[in-house]
Amino acid sequence: MRQRLSPTERRAQIVEAAHAVIVQEGLAATSLRDIAAAAEVSMGTVTYHFTGVDEILGAVVVTEADRFYEEVVAAADAEPDPWAALELLVASIFDESPRVEAHWRIWSEYWTVATRRPELAEPYATRIRHWEQCCARVIARGVESGVFRTVVPAETALKLAAYSDGLGTQRAQGVPGLDAATARSWMTEVVRLLLEPIGR
């Protein structure tokens, strides 16, 4: 007998299935029927919880961001050296592991949808910025302690997030010559350019 799940549990089940399908097939090749089959539920169950694939992607991105960044954000917040904390944050998003590759695949698909349908992205905007928000906290600590040059933490964190999103999206699209080590090196270079005290 199939286990009876609460609406919250059923929704989470659908999101988990959608995550796997989107990573493997890409959003353009993913249908509600594919997601229903992966979740082992009916189409009616999927459409009861979600209006379409784009809305499911929004839920997938929130879950992905929460899981992917939880550990590294905690580590960066606990790291007393601001430079080392930023190194942790950069290293977490640029390596060759399947987990990181899947993360950028989801992220790239999300931004594609967000540019086409910004009304879908708006409800999730503040819920998926864990990396950027942690960067801002680390930068504020570094500025306060005199380790970094004087900058506006939130603005500088946004610059770093924008650059990292660009690199990650390019990698997700398979741009030749942009491996994880190169992306990490470029990201570190930008961090130094923005934050090293002038004259050092």
C-alpha cells in the first residue's frame, strides 16, 4: 500500500523528483509528465500542488540553495580570518564534483526562466541569496578589522555574486576552456581586486 503523505511531504517529494529530472534532462526537455513519473504520482497530483514546470523549478531552486549552501555558510561565518572565509565560499562553488555541476545546472536553468518570467522569480529572490548574504557578512567583518579596504559590504557582495553567477552559468553551458580551476582562479582574482587594501 502506498504511504499516505501530508501535502507538505507530497510537495517535497515532487520537488525532489523534479530536481533529478531537470539536472539530467534540462528544463526544456522536462515536462510535468516526466516529473510525475519520477515522483511516482499522477499528473493530477502534480498539478494540484504546482501550476507548471516553471513554478516547480522555483521550489527546486529554493531547496537547492538551502541544502547546497548550509554547510559552507556556517563554516565561513565561523571562520575568524575573513580572507580564509571568502576562500571557503569561492571553493564551494567551483570544483569538478557532480554535486557542484548539478547545482550550476539548476541555477542556470532558473536564471533562464527568471529572465523570461520575472514574476516567478520575485517570490524567491530573497530566499536563494545565501552565498551573497554570507559574503556581505564576511566583508563587513574584514572591513571592520582593517583586513579589507573600506567598501560597502552589500554592494561588494553583490558584485561577487554577479561575477560568480556569470562564471557558473558559463560553465553549466560547457564553454570551452573554462574549467573549475580557472573559474576559481578568476573569482579569487576579482576578490583580491575588490578587497585588498590600496597600496598593499
